[in-house]
Amino acid sequence: AIQLASRIARCCLCQLSTSKSCFSTKSTLLGDKNILLMGLPGAGKTTVGKIVAHKLGLPVIDVDDDVLEKRWKMPVAAKLAEVGGRCFLEEEGQTLCNFSASGCIISLTGSNPLHAEAMQHMKQNGLVVYLDVDSEDIIERLSRMKVDRIVGQEEGVSLKDLLCYRKQFYEKWLDIRVFCGMGDTVEEVAEKVLRAVERYQEHDEETYVSTRCGGSELSNRKTYFSDVVIEGLAADGGLYVPKKGFPKISKSQCLRLISMSYPERALVLLEKCIHPQDVSALDLRNMVYKAYESNFSSERVAPVKHLVQNQYVQELFHGPTASFKDLALQLMPQLFAHCLPPMCNFLILVATSGDTGSAVLSGFSRLSGTNRHRTGVLVFFPDKGVSPIQEQQMTSFRERNARAVGVLSDFDFCQKSIKRMFGEAGLTGHFAVEYGTVLSTANSINWARLLPQVVYHCSSYLDLCSDGVINCGDPVDVCIPTGNFGNAMSALYAKQMGIPIRKVICASNHNRIVADFITTGQYDLQGRPLLHSHSPAIDILKSSNLERFIYHISGRSSCLVKDLFTRLNVEKCFQLPEHLLGKMQEQVQAGWCSEDDCLAAIHNVHTQTGYLMDTHTAVAKVVADRLKDGSCPTVLCSTAHYGKFAPAVFKALQIQNVPQDPMEQLKVLEATASRPEAHREMMKCLREKGGRRVCQADYSVLVEEVESMIQDSFLKVT
């Protein structure tokens, strides 16, 4: 009675022929817009709506009670029995089309989203909040309510199957997802609704800052997700990070994620990290499913397999180019294209130590229409510094606006040259004015490259829970072969989100720059040559993403970060302050692996289990063995398929009379390994012959390559 009196006092209900309107005298967080609560039957829309309305001091409208039954002058159940499911949906939808409201909390029916016209009408003046409740919780609630059948449930169709079918409609209409944990109370859900709507309104609060940004002009500028995707590197030379840090996932939410597929997990996690006003929920969903639904040879996308004892391997090589980079670079180009401002061409510059190049070329080649025509990709890789198959993968792309160029130097020179181009305003201005072309990057310095990698670290933990290896909340260690520290940094971000990663173990090859730094706190490039190895993807001396890590452990001290990396550029050396060394070692451990130990690990694991590791996974295995304490499972990140490094694997297995043809090499290894299976996309790539293009290790020559690429890719502005 009190609620009814309050509703009458606050809003004016007027019947105009077949229409009904409700107008609040108060304004919500959204002004005159309504908050529309949408969800499965039993999701708690009515109860949550009342709680939210009470907290905001706003009218609440339940579509069943206040719209349909008043209009039909009979209970909803009676109407359904009278006209049947199909006619009911149409009459329900048309009734909603004739309803209008302003500044109210509206609890939709579970079947409203099935009527497109009605939802389009309601969305014109409403923000749709999807109460995403676990199906098992829904079924249990409906059972308590003695509901065994819902609208649209045909004979022979289970309630569970119908609920699953309904979800596609909710995904289509939502503006905001409220991801409810298993067993969440209505009060907890209502609080999540309020926080979600507040977040939606406060887009200006969800911005990014540079790791080197202090009192500069850049620090006073609002930089959004769409900006950092396009810019890649900050104008002051720093790397972008979220100003407010990473969102958290609760244990109850983790429990729900366990049973989900990889695309479903990715969508939930990325929605928490990308503001819906930067990328709408529907657009993000389309991107995620395009990236992960059919481009990977494993249904689980990044499956976790038992290796030996308490060690597990996460296979990150089931994408199109057989590298962990595919997990980010099947999604990142879509995010990039979505954020592109109109009337500009964009050239993506990439420095690669092997795997990034082909993954970028593959990802951007999947763009279509205008986005594909106005986006070019130029990859620089160290000539003789990648495996023959990696080079073949890159040079097999022969499109007008996609090219890979070998440089007679190492990865660090390629990366340094690209960073220098971004820092020269005269050069970037020339390209913009003369050709209408803006430079960007797809290396892990780009936030949109790093963010999708957080997902697979979360997913590996969830898979271990799903397989019964651990209980949700138990700790795990993660061992990552790393050179540029991007993969390790994404694991640390997964830990920040709430995944119980105890230690991130960084595994280096004999270049050992990261291992030495984590052990001593000194980053020293003086007189340190880059050594070629059997694991070339981590043949790196200048580890870019360490900048993000130092920024976080220093309490977001941009002044310190700027000072350290300025010293590194000028003096080739810096020393981390002693108090930060301890903080760093609380979160990460590190070790390194010799060339002989790397090959021995491949041989030993294959002999013992039949599993064939690539050289980078072997580096992780050696380091994990040295640092393990046996108290929790260790996940080794398997960053590439063994076939990409066939000559080294042959050497490890001590196989004689190795075929010269790369295709034949893969066939021999496929017959040798019991698992993992051969990589079909990689074998297909080897059938396509590409042309080699090589340039001198001269900065001005690389600039000429960039200008030539722009001229070949885009029409010159006159």
C-alpha cells in the first residue's frame, strides 16, 4: 500500500486511447531517461527494481503489474492461457509500444526483449541494464516459485534450453551488463545496478594516463580508451595505463565464469575494462565472437593441459599464426577499426622479434570494407633473427597495404626506430599533412594489444577450476617466457583483477636481461650484445612493458619512471631504488635458461610424455623447475607451436637427416609428437611463397620504407 501511494504521488498516469505514460518529478542519474531492468524470468527484476527505486527516490514501474494487467484488465497468466504464447508475445509487445515514461525504474518482463519494435521504443528513452544471473540460480528460484513453464516454452523444450535460447535477445538489447555472482542476494544485485549505472554516467572518470606523465599538459587532458587504442604510445614517450586501476572480479563471479566458454569469459572481463560509451556492449560482443568463435583450432581457444607432476601447460598457439599473439591480435584490429576517426588513413608500424609480425598481418587482414582500405600494416623484423617459418609467415602476405621488411639488425633497433618516429612531430606531421595518414602501433606497448592477453591468464585459472585441479580461490603460479614483459604484465593485471596468481615467474633465455633486473634491480645495457638463441621471440634487451610494472610498484610515480627510462636511453643503465626491489620481488620471480638446457628440456619432456614443446615453452619449463616449491600448480605459458622452430626442435630430439623443405620438416615432427597436434594453418601458409624485402640498419632508410609504404597503400592528398 505504501509503495502504491508513493507511486501515485510521484507520477502521473494518463491513459490516452491505447497509450500509457508515466513521468517522474525527479531526475535520475540519467536525467529524464528511464533505467530499464532486463533479465530472465526469475532474475529478480521486480524486487531489484523496488530496491533501486527506493534508494534513488524514484518511481518504479513493473511492466507485468502496472502496464499489462492494467491494460488487459486480467492477470498476465490468464492472458497467456487465453491467447497462447505466440499471440501473447505480439500483444505484450504492442502494449509496450504504446507506453511511455520518464525518469523511472522500469522492470521489464522476461519476454519483452523478444519483441524488437517494443524494445526499440523503450530504448529511445531508457538505459537497458541486463541482470545477467546464472541459469542454475534462475531454475532454482523458479522452482521455489512453483513455475515450471514460461512464455514461449513449447512442448518437449526444457526450461534450461529455453533460458539459454533467450539470452541472445538480452545480449542484443543491453547497454550495461550486471554480471551477478552465484548466490548473489537481491540487495547485492541492486547495489551492482547502482554502481553500473553510475559507471556509465561517469565516462570522464574512466580515463588513461601516461607512465611518464606528471605536471605536463598531457596530464590535464582527458584520454579515453578510444584515444589510447589509436595513439598507441603516449606523446611524452610513456605507456598508457588506466587512471583508476583494474576492475575487480569477486569469487562468486569467478564461480560463474568457470562453466563459461572462452568467448563468454572474454566478453564479461573486457566489458569490465572497456567503458560502454567507448565500445558498446553489442559491438564488443560482435568483435569478441568474430575473434574467438571460429579462428582457433581448439574449441577452448587457449586450453590448459597437464604436462608432468604439478605442472600444466596453457596452449596459446591454436590461432591462425600458431602464436600467443593471436589471442590479442584477432581482437585488437577490430577495436582499432571501431575507434578510428573519420577522414584519415592509418599505418600500423610494428617491430617484431618473430611472432607479432605475422599475427598483426593476419589480424588486420580480416578487417573488411572501408576499414581495410584505410588501414595499412608495415612490419620490421630482424633479418636472420627469426626462424625460417616465422619469416615465411610474414612474407606470405602480399597485399597492397600489408608488408614485412627485414632489417639488417636486431629487434631492439627496430623497436627503437619506431619509437623515434612516433616522437618526431615533424615527421608525423609530414605524413598527416602530405598523405592524410596517421601512424599507430600494434606492439604490446599499445593498451589494446595488452588487454586481451589478460583474458587468457584469467581463463587458464578458470580451466584448472573447471577440470577439478584446484578449488576456486586456491593459488597458482604462472611461468612465462618473456623478453618485452608484455605477457608477464598481462598476468600481473589478471592478478590485480582478483585471480589468485601467487607468483608470476619470468623466464629468460641466455640474454637474461629481465631475469638479471628482477634479481638485482639493475637494468644494464652497457656493453651487452644481443645473443641469438633457439628462442628468438624473447631475444630482446630493451623490455618496454617493464615501464608499466615499475609505474605500478612505485605507487604510480611518473617522475621516477621518466627519470629511470631517460637514464636508460642516455646512460644505458639504471638502478631501481632498494625499497622497490623488494616490492617487485614480492610479485615476480625470475630465472634464465641456457641453450643446452632449453634443448634438453624439449628432449626430456618428449621422452617422458610424448608432448613436444617449442623452444620458448622449454625455457619456461627449465626456469619453473628451478624455482618451484611444489605447494601449488604451475601453469607454463606455451607461447608458440613447436613447428615454428623446427630446426631447433630437430636438434633437441637428436633427429638426423633433417629435410631441407620446411613443409617436410613439419610432417616429420607431426609423426614424432603424440601431442599437441599439427598446426594446419601454419602448414597452409608454407605452401604460399612470398618475396623477401630487406633494408639496411639505418634510421633514415626505415623512414623511407614507411613513406614508400604510405604511398603504395593510400592515395596522395593534393
